[in-house]
Amino acid sequence: MSKSGRTPPLPSILSQAADMQMQMTLRQVGFGAPSANAMPHVPPKPAPAPRDDSALALKRRDWLLNVMEQQRALSPYASGLLTADALSGEDFLHNFYAPGRPVLIKRAMEGWPARAKWTPDYLADAVGAAEIEYQGGRAQAADYELAKDRHKRRAPFRQFIDLVRDGGNDAYLTAYNSAANGPALAPLQADLGHPDTYLAPTPGMLWIGGAGAFTPLHFDLTNNLLAQVTGTKHVILVPPSQTHRLAHNRHVFSDVGDLTDPARLDQYPRARDVLRYEVRLTPGDLLFIPIGWWHQVRSESFSTMLTYTHFHWPNAGHENYPAG
């Protein structure tokens, strides 16, 4: 009843009840005027941020790769760098290409005229003054492999041969220059055979350099077949399982750069104990380097070599490499 003694009309009672219900609801969700006895509204705690497990994931990956290397080390056949003589295509596929295992192949370049002909003088006369592209200005630049475009140079081929015949790392005609050099170097194709047991009929990419020409430690995004035509090269191969020791911070390159340089090993001591294989390439040798295998290459003399990537089997790892 009201103070007047009369009962309020029913709509008025319903309105007051609805208003009280609304205020209670608003207070429950944190609205409404606070009272002296009311508890302050405490917002819910935010959900904990997900734990960053990337470091743990890398440790587990490295553990797995190390265990796999320990397993291979149980067998000299499984862990060694094998040399094969005139390897058949089927044996190459099943034992080396599919498993991703390097192999040195002998007697696969028999009868190539270039092996006897390709002296510096012969090359200079065969190509003459045709302009070619090469990598230059490398001696004073630590990042000459990362910045290949910056080191592109052009010169008459005969002049380039004069730059490299006496050795050094300042000038080098590399596979990176192949696309630009096809017409100029076409006269040399008649001197070459082709390892068609393993490869589709596609020309290789030519390397020409003097003693001391050096390609620092890196891996490639394709399977590669190196064909040493003249001269000798010293190659160091490192399996992918050793990546955690090699300061891999930029694209496909190792900050270590040169595993034979004591100063670099002092700076990156983890690389001292890296598992590695050393190969001396001589004229007529083929070396299969699987995708992802680290390698560095140094010419021991004036040297010519070809790199092939067009195998009879898929070779497309480069298409989805996370380059960032």
C-alpha cells in the first residue's frame, strides 16, 4: 500500500519491479551507481599469452638430426662419401639422388674434347672479343656472394681471361652469369659432352676462374651436379644436420664463410667440430651435391667447371623455400 493507504495501480507495481530487475542486472555486469557496501567491479584476468616454444622446437629438431647422424656413423657405408665408377642412372637414383646423398662419380666425362683443349689461350682464341658478363670487384667485398648483382661486370672475353689466368678471387665467371653469356660462349659447346645418364639435354652453367677463386659456405635450393672440365678444386661438404653449428642467418649462406680460416673459426667456435667431407675435384670428375648440403669451393688452379640442375627426376625444392 502507498502512504495514502491506497494500493497502487497494477501497471505501476509492474513498472517498479521491472526497474529493480534492470538495476540488479546492470550491477551484475558492472554498471549502475556504486553504493557504500558494494564490491568494486574487478575485470576478468586476460588469458595467459601462449608460450613461445620456438626455441624448444629448434632444440628438438637439432636433437633429432644429431641422433640420425649417430645412426649413420654406425656404418662406414652409410656415413662415408662414396666414389662410384661410371654409375648407372638407376643406381644413381636409388642410392644417391632419392636419398639426398652426395657421390663422386669417375669416368663419366670420357671423350669430352674440352678436357684436353680448354687452356686459357684456347678459350681466349675460341671466344675472342665477344663481350661477356662476370663477377668482379670481389676481393675487397666480404658480401660478394650476397650482393651478386652489385658485382656484375662486362668485358671482352679475352680481357676477362687475362684477369683470371694469373689467379686470385677478384674476377670469376660463375653460374649466376650464365643467362647473359649464352650467345658469347656458344662456340665452346662443340667441345662438351653431356652426362645424359643423369640429366635432361640442357646446357650446363659454366664457371671459369683462376687459382684462389672461392665460393664461401652455402647450400643450394636445387640438387646440383658439378662437372670438372679442367684444373682442380677443393670442395668441403657439410650435411644439413650441422646447420645449427654454422650461423645460418642470411638466405642460404653461413656467416662462418670459410671452414679453413682460423680467424673465422675463432669467431664461430661451434663450427670447429662440424662434421664435414673434403673432396678434390680433378678433370673428368662429377660431384653430386644434394639440395640443402652445405659446401664451399676453392679453385687450386686455373679451372673450368659446369653445374647442371636439369635431372631426369623432379628438382623443385626452390619453389617453396621460406626465403624471409
